[in-house]
Amino acid sequence: MDFLYELKCERDRIDAAIRALSGTTVGGLGKRKAQTSGTPAVAKRKKVRLSAAARRKISIAAKARWAKAKKAGKTSLSNR
């Protein structure tokens, strides 16, 4: 019984050390601390949205490339 109590105390001590180092609660369900290092956070890139006309141009160009490759007897478009 004493051995089990010591293991639980050790686990609690390790959990507290992990929380102190990572800035979260055990299990990762807590809130993270704000980034305080000297480097700024990288801004998330906006998603590029293509117009229907641009998608159509890309589609036509891709079909033309594949038709040219098929005519030449190639099964892939790589340059190897």
C-alpha cells in the first residue's frame, strides 16, 4: 500500500512539472499561455480562391497537357 502511495505522489509531482513546462493542464485540455518569446507568430495565409474562369483555364490547360502526353504515348508527365 505504501508503494502505491509513493507512485501516486511521484505521478503528481511529474504532472505538476509537465504543467509548469508546457503551460497547460494535464491532458492538454487547459488553455495555453500566450506566446511570449521574442519572435512574432507567423500569420496564417489567406486561402486563395480561384474564379470559375480561372479554374476553367487551368482545367483546359491540364487536359491539353494530358492529350499531348497521351498522343506521345507517355503514361506520366514527369521528365524522368
